[in-house]
Amino acid sequence: MPTTHPEPQPGMAGLVDRYLGPGATPLDRVRVMLAGGGGALLGLLTVPAPLAERFLLGLLAAELCAGLMAALNHAGKAWIHRPHQRMSRLALHVGYQCLILGAFIWIYRGQDVELLRDAAGLLIAGSVSIMVTPGPAQRAVGLVALLAVMLAIQQWHGLPTTAAWFLPLFFARTFLAHLPAPRPTTSGPEDP
């Protein structure tokens, strides 16, 4: 993997570069758009709820699926894991994920503060365990963290029956796609 990374373009194109990673190919862009569209449909069509709630879930699912695909692309991985910004960027990402988690729990579990506290705590603990693990073992630690978190939430609170796909996908994105360092020889989507 090269030691220098392209810089984002100025303006609106730079925002897209920061999301996808500078140097993302047209195919990467199509994959992210398709994943986001699929996530939006998943959120809008799979939950019997008022339209406003389905719309919010559609937005959350679109961002979740598009972000998952962006984190799996080589350009996205390289951008996320720039050596000089790795820990601060990953810490910011975990904080952002806590906001998404809070929005989902607020919409579908009401004011379940205990679930939010436990899920956010598990998100932070799993994220830290991945970040302090040496690169080659990060995916394995991410998988163990994913399974442990899902088991803990199931045992302590029960998984939501509405949008039951959301939490596993949410934690898989963070623990298996976003946080593990890129493999040095990849040029396409990362293998999970």
C-alpha cells in the first residue's frame, strides 16, 4: 500500500472524496450508491411503521449500507487508515456511530436508556479492542467482538423485532469493515 494518499478535491467533490476515499474508482462510486439505495429500500419497505419512522430508518440504513461499502473499498480503507490520523479519525467514527445507535434506539425502543448505555458501551469496548490489536489479528478480534456484542444485547435486552437486521449490520460495519486496518495487497473491495 502506498505511503502517500491523494488529497480530496476542493468543493462538493471533496465531500464525496472524504466519504469514499480520494482515488475511489467509478465502480467504487456505483457500489456505494447501490448499497445506499438498497439500504434505503430496506429501511423503507421492511418495517411496518408510520411513514416518518420508515423514512428515518431508510436514511439510517442508507448511510449504514453506503458506509459499509465505502469502508470495504481500497480507497476508503486507505483514507480511513491514514497513519497520521488513524486514532483520532477512528475515535471520531466511533462517536458518530454512537449517534446513529442512539437514533435507532430512540426510534424503535423509545427511551430505553439501559439499551443505549449498554450498546454504546459495548460499541466502545469492542472498538478499542480492535484498535489496540495488531493489524493482522484485527479482523478476528472484530468478529469475536461482533458475536459477543450481539449475544450480550440479546441476553440483556432482547433484539428489537422491528428492523431486527439493523443492529447486526451496524456492528458488522464498525467491527469488520471500518476499524480493521487494510491488507497491504488489496486493490478491490476488502474480503470480510
